[in-house]
Amino acid sequence: MSDKPKSTLKRVKTGAFERRFSMARAGFVAGTRLAAQSAGNMFSAKDQRAGKQKQILSKQAHYLADEIGKLKGSIVKIGQMMALYGEHFLPVEVTEALHTLEDDTAALEWATIHKELVQELGDDRLALLNIEETPLGAASIGQVHKATIISSGEQICLKVQYPGVAEAVDSDLSAVETLLRVMKLVPITEEFKAWFQEIREMMHREVDYDHEREKTKLFRERLKGDNRFVVPKVYDQFCSKRVVATAYEPGLNIDAADTKALSQQRRNQICSAALDLCWKEVFEWGEMQTDPNFGNYFVQLGNGIDEIDKIVLLDFGAVREFSDHTLIPGRKIVAAAYLHDDKMLLEAMDQLNLFRPNTPDDARRGLLKLCYMAIEPFADAERFPPPSYLLNDKNEYIWGDSNLPARLSMQAGLSAAGSNRHFTMPPRELMFLVRKIMGAYTFMSVLKAEIRGSDILAPYVAEPALSE
């Protein structure tokens, strides 16, 4: 959820006709401009044509993102998901524009939310609560209100889904697909259709509050003995298909000034816990939170002495299970990269059918090199040292100084591994797994961790762990 809203709305427009009309109009305007400007670009100097075409596409993509943002509701969330998981399908100019979409900070006015709560919970249950009318935060598909259970004094959060959002998901998805066809931004291949179906399934999970409630309970049970984490308690008596009630757990944002100002030791402890949780989800549970949004994490500060800082885990709507078809070779890729085992790494890639029949050896070797570079923060620094400026005097990796993403992009561009013609489209689940790990990288970088990643990963890539 976003910060406390600055304005209120009476309703979110979820009518299929008005939203389709708005999207069609935006697509027509952008498509007309794109076609006209592209035609004019044909008269540009040959060496300038490609660069100008990218600028033209970027400008119209940003126009479309602005129009999507005005509609609010599920379509904003769809755009955000496409930005996160669309780099294999959408032009980079389009994903960059979609990344500008943010959860709307305008909330629904209390009268509208109260009416929804009455419909979902009924007057009798609402009478048991004292609810604050000003929301704690608002996002694209719902908002959160703090409440107190009158009889016990317990403070809870009510996450309330906006009226009509769930019913608008399929209509909004159809409108987006139509827009992509009209704009001819991407070939509508079978691979694209499979990816778009994944976006559809993700959106339906996002609006399925029963799913979120059960996954919250599951993760709370899994982590109940681990004092590094807090998973809010679920209050079933105040839940419904459109409302999730959990314990109010205060905390600081991960990127808050006070969090980043903690001592190196305390930041390292928080980051070590986050990394351990990431690998636990991948190697032990086979089920993970796939949304890397920092809004899904808080930090509850200890005293720096005998009370440790804890990570509060929020919003389990994006939790998904992974199949063994992806998990087994995916785990093997991580282990093989950690061990620098060419044979194991190639076997795992073959299991995922990443190579085309005619993929040349230099492209295969290029992909191996990318994997070894990606695992750099977790490698044994003595056997496979990173650039010397990224190690402190304790041989700990300095995440805050790492330019790893830029080096990976450069290496991909320089090698045959950067050419899509040599590889098949990665399985959908693999893309989510990669995003999960990249989210952990960002977490470490923001808090400028200095830790030995190998100490955290090593227990998970031991043979017994891989054979399960």
C-alpha cells in the first residue's frame, strides 16, 4: 500500500464500457501518432533512424501509461505486472513507460468504504469495531483502515477491496490485449498468449482475498518459531471475500531514512534474514512471494542490544506455488552457478529447454558466464572472487558499491548470449523465480549490506537439499 492518501474519490470507475472506450480512444490517438511519426522517420538519415524510432515509441508508450494511470483500479495493477514481467515480450520503451505507473494515492471516501464494509461484514460485526475513517494507505485495487476491537483493545488492519474491481479484471485485460494488437507493439504469438494468461491468473490471485488470507496463515505458521520475522495474525471473524483483517503491525519502510541510518551490523542482520527467507522459499517451500514491491515489507526496530530488528511481511496476495518442472532445474541452476559447475549448469538449462537445436557453443558459454556473474554476491569469495573493490577487509560483499546489474547487461550485449535467436522463451515460472532473486538483490543494495552471501546460500545447495 502507498503512503497515507492526499485526496479522496467517490468511486473507482469499473464500468466495462467507459473503461474500454477510454482505452480504445487512447490506443487510437497513440497509434495514429506512432504511425505518422514512424512514416516521417523514414526520411531521416539511416544512421539516426533507429534511435529516433525508439524515441517515438517511448513518447507514445508514456502517453498510454498516463492514460492507464487515470483509469485506476485493476488496470493499473495489470500495467505494473506487465512492466515487471514483460521484458521478454514488450519493447524496452514500453516496459520503461509502464514502470512509471504507481499505486494511486487517492483513496475512496469513507462513505463508500463504509457501505462496502456493511455489505461484506454486516452491521453486527462492524459494531464490534472502532474504525478510523482516514485510511492508513491506498493502492490501485484497495485501501487499508486501522481499527480497534472494542472488547479487547486489539488493533487490526482492514484491507478493503474497491467495489467492482474484481469484476473488472477480465474486461480490463481484454482491453489491454486489444490495445497491444491495435498498436502492434508485440507479435501475438502462442508464447505471448501464454504469458498474458499468466498475467490474468496473477490478477485473479491479487483480487482473491480468500487466497491472501490462507497464504498469510500459512506463512505465519511456517515462521512462527523464527524471531527474525513477523507475519500478522489473521482475524477470520472480520474477513470476507472483499475484506482481509490482520493484526496491526507498525514499522518503518525498508527504504526509510531511519532504516538506512541503522548501524552496519543491524542492516547486515536484516539483510541476512531477508536473503535466508528468499532461499528458504526457493529451496524448501517451493512457494514464494513473487511481488518485489518494498511496500510488502516493514522493519520493526529492536533496541540494538538484546532485541533484534524484525522484518514484518505483508500482503500475501502474490504468493504462488511453483511446479517441480521449474523448481528442480531452477534450484540446480543456482547450485551449479554457486559451484561453477559447467556440466550441471548445462544439464539444468537443457531440462528447461532454454537452448534451440542450433544454439552455438559460444552462446551457451556466454549464458554460463552470465550465470556465474549473477551469482557473484553469493560465491565463495576466496575461490571465485568478485572485483576487489566489492570486498571489505572481512571478505564480505559490499552490496552498496555493486554495479552488477549494469555489468550483466553489458556482458549480455557483448556476448552471443544476448541474442534471443539462440534461445527459447524461458518458462513463465522461471521468470518469476528470477524476479524473486532480483528483488532480494535490490533489498541488499538499498540497505548497503556487507555480508558473505555464500554463508547463507551454501546450506541450501548441499546435495541433500537438491535431491529432495
